[in-house]
Amino acid sequence: MLRRRWGGEPRGRRGDEGAATVCAAVSAMALCAVFAVVLTLGQATIARHRAGAAADLAALAAAGRSLYGEAEACDVARQVAAAQHARLVRCSVRAEIADVAAEARAGPFAPRIRSRAGPSDAPLNPVPPDASKGQGQGPGAPTGSGTATGPVGSTAALPPVPSTVPGVTGVAP
């Protein structure tokens, strides 16, 4: 015969009392751990994107001021990076090409991103390699539209490009 305790349950049987509480506590801790990992990945992504944007903008600003010297170009790049809540780590300007590195901090992360900016080396008017095959015409021969296609980089067939300076139009360099 089993004796009963004060609560009226038999003394020899211990049920699943508190098992739901333990399951709920373990589930809550697991959910908090997943949430912490997601927040950490979010901070890393934000820091990476902020540093990339700051480096790109700083490189463009430095390339735009490259004709005024490396000191002024890098000073402008520093100001642009600071406006993006980042720090300019490295800056060098050779000819018209700016090479910068920016670092942005978000939480425990501080990624450093490198960016370059300068004039494009791509030709303005590339001639496809198979354009002259079978027609007896080489590069530079007149086409049916009356415009001439010159060698690679020629601006003979390009329309005028509007300039950023008011009242000035011309062909892109």
C-alpha cells in the first residue's frame, strides 16, 4: 500500500513534474542562441557594406581630385570616408588612379576594404573582329551610314556627349 503525501499523491511515484518547464527553458535558450548568431551575422554584413561603400566613394573622390596632388586628393578621401562613418586606412594616388582602403566598425567587426578608381582603359568605339570579314573593308573604311569607323579608340562615329559644365558639349575623351 502506498502512503499519500500532503498533496494527496502517492509517495512512491514521482511524475513528470517540471518537465515542461525544463523543455521551455532549453527551447528559450536555443532560440536566444540562434537570435544572437543572426544578430552577429547582421553586424558583420553591415560593417562590410559600410566599409565597401566608404572605400568606393573615397576612391572616387580621390580620383576626382588627383590633378591637385596626392595630399589634397587623400584629404578629400578622408573627409568622404568620415562622412560615411568609416576611417581611411590607406590612400595613394598615382597619375589619375586612386587606391584607398577604408575600415568601418560595427560591433566587434571592423572590415578593411580596398578600392581603386580612375579613368577607364576600355576603348570608346571597339571594332568587332569579324566586322570586316567578307566585305572587303578594313577598319577605317566608310560604312553605309556615311560615318567612318576608325581604329580602336577612335571617336569619329560617336555623337557629342553632354558635358557637366553648362554650355559646353563635346566628345568624351
